[in-house]
Amino acid sequence: MHLKKKNNTVTPSAFGLAIQGLVLLSISDKVLSSKEIASMMKSGTTFMRRVIGQLVRANLVEAREGRDGGYLLAKPASSITVADVYRALQMYNPLGSGMVDSTLDCERGASVRNLFQELSSQVEESTLHVFKQYTIEQIAAEVFKNEV
């Protein structure tokens, strides 16, 4: 499994894995290695390390070095929104991007492109609006509600 990039962006599967990884870190009482996280999620360790690396760069996750090193949340799960993860991974709107790309050779490409860019922008704003409403803490509570 590879971290698929397009203009510095990653795929939605990496986005889902990032959220799941943050949920695991939020409920852990210890530092977790990328191997442990990947194992719990049935994902590749190298892939998980890349995804978590982006979360570290965005200051959502803290990396600990050394023999007992690994990862832990850099701030409370209640303050990390899904929008934060979306931005950290530099996600993009694939539908909007595809729409805009389709206008490159079109006879009326400039007019259509402007319209598609506006639509794409509105979709992105709506997506972020929804993602801001959910925190890692809320997701963890929902996922593990029957285990407490």
C-alpha cells in the first residue's frame, strides 16, 4: 500500500487511517509505535509511519525517540477535529479537482473552469464545516461506547 499523492495530497484511505490512528492514540494509556498502530488497524507499518509523520508535522501527534519511543497525541483528543486531520494531510476535493481538470482542452474551458472552481470551493467549505463538528474524542467515544 502506497501513500498516493497528487499535488502534495494523499488519498481518502490515508485520511481514514489517520483518524483511526488518532482514535487509538486517544484511548491508549501508553506511547504506541507505528508498528503497534499498523497492527491494530491491519495496515502497513511504513504506510502508517508516513501518515503519522504528517500528523506530527501538523502538531497533532508527538513523536518520542528511543527504545521505548512511539507516538502520542500532542494535545487533547477533544481539541483535535476531523478538519484538523483533513488539513494536516493536505487533502483535496477529488471531485472538484477532476471537474476542473476536465476543462483543460474544452472550447469554452475558461468559463466552465471558473464555474467548476467555484463549485469545488463551495464543496470544500461545506466539507470543512462538517469536519469541524467532529472531534477525535467524540469519534473514540462512539467507536468504543459498548466497551466501557
